[in-house]
Amino acid sequence: MHGIFLDYATVGFNDDLDPASLRRALPQLELRPHTAQSAVAGIIAGADVVLVNKLRITREIIERTPTLRLIALAATGTDNIDLDAARARSVAVCNLRDYCTASVVQHVMGTLLLLTQQLREYDALVRSGAWQHGEQFCRLDYPIRDLTGRKLGIVGFGALGQAVARAAQAFGLEVLLANRPGGTPVAGRLDLDDLLPQVDVLSLHCPLSPATQGLIGAPQLARMKPDAVLINTARGALVDSAALAAALRAGRLGGAAIDVLPQEPPVDGNPLLAGDIPHLIVTPHVAWAAREARQRCLDEMAANVEDFRRGGRRGRVV
């Protein structure tokens, strides 16, 4: 089987990973660091298996590639694949699950601690010389908040949401769960509008769908506590960037850690990239990206391909 990994550099960086498992699964494998979206259809002509992270595999591309049998995602999210078109053409689609959980949990808790312990601010204060010329042994310029006894709201309670909940409970946070947006209410969970006023931290772990597009906008931010923290490691389009920037500037929100934006890379800009927004951490979609997680990504993709070749359904979404 002829396989092409269209955007391998989104997983491996400077040869820091071992693709041997992929090559065993697909001896005829081409690893392309990058592929322009406009070139995808031409590049995969004649391919049996396409491995992809974030490039879009549209209906047109699927219909123009009659040899295509499998799309293997280097991710959990499937919003960049036309699943209906794949199903209509009997093209299998596999995604990954629970391969980067530890990395995402570390990112969520790490950014939360940065914001609540004011670590960046105190580091800058020391570097400015203020501590060295102070009159007492400590500086108390920036308020620090205990996490113990506060409430963490989670939207999306799959493997990632569950792992974040366990870590949060170790810090003494009480965990509240939101009902699935657009889904059937579950006993013990709260609708988002009811959850928002109660939480001190809101962490998003749900997929992007028509029901979750713009999930957190100006009305939702207005329902949150003025010292609450928003963390998004899921999909950028879940949050209205302009509304979040306005809330932070106005002091209507305590802080935010944003690892994802609606457009990546944000070549057309984004309101959250402005340099004057307080209490904001923006990172370039790296919550998942511990080296160990990225190696697991390759190995899990290989396992999905090998199972497909044996007639199995490992990791299948279509």
C-alpha cells in the first residue's frame, strides 16, 4: 500500500522522533514535512493511505482520489475531514485517542499556576531589581490565590477532561461538569449557563461542532466571575477571540490561557495577539506536544494502519 504523510513536520521536529513503526506498517511511505492545502489533491493522487494532522481532506479531494482507502489522523479531532464524503466513498477514517493526555494535563495545570501564582509577574519584578532594593524579605505586589476550595468547570468529559479533573482534585479544586453542548442532559451535570457563574476556572475539552462553534462569547464571559480563569486547549473556534480580549482588557475576567486559535497559524492576525492584553497566556497549539506524546502519536497511527490492513476497526470513526 502506498502511503503519504502530508504534514509530518507538525508531529516530528528536527528528527526528534522515530518513524520506524509507521514504515513497518507502510513500507511504501512518503514523509512530507509540509504540503500546501492547494496541492493536496495532486500530491495524493494514486495513494491508498493518507496520513494527516491538520490539512483539510474535503469531499472534492476524496472524490478525486479513487485509490484512497484510509485516512489516518495524527489527532483526535476530525473536523478537518469530510466524514460524510468518506463514508459515501467507503474510505475508512481513524483518529487517535488518549495519546497526549499527560501533556495536556500538564499544560492546563501549568498555565493555571502561572496565572494564579503570578509567576511571570514576580519573575519580571525580580529581574527589574525591585526585590534587591526592597525593605523586607518578600514582595507582595501581585495577589496570589489558593486553588484549594475553588471550583473548576469542565466542558468535555472524555479522556482529557477526566484526567484534568483528577489533577485538579489533587490541588483541592471541586470539579463541576457541563452538559454536552447540544446533547442530552446528564444527571449530576449542569447546563453551561448555570455552570459559568459558579466556577473559578473553566477548562474546555470538547470537540468543535456546529453546537460548540462560538461556545464562549460575550454573553458567556459576562456570566463568569470577574476573577475567573478560562483555559482552552481544545479548538480555537470554541471561543470568541474579540470578546475574550475585551473582557480581559476591561478587567471582567481574571485571566485566560489560550493554546488554540480559529486560524492556525494566525496569518491574518487575531485579537488575542495584541500586546496590551493583561493576564493572558497565548501558546502556539503545544499543549499536546510533549515529545513522548508525539512519539505515541506516530506509534498509534501505525497501529491503526496495521489493524486496518488486517481488516480491523481500531481507532475508526468511519
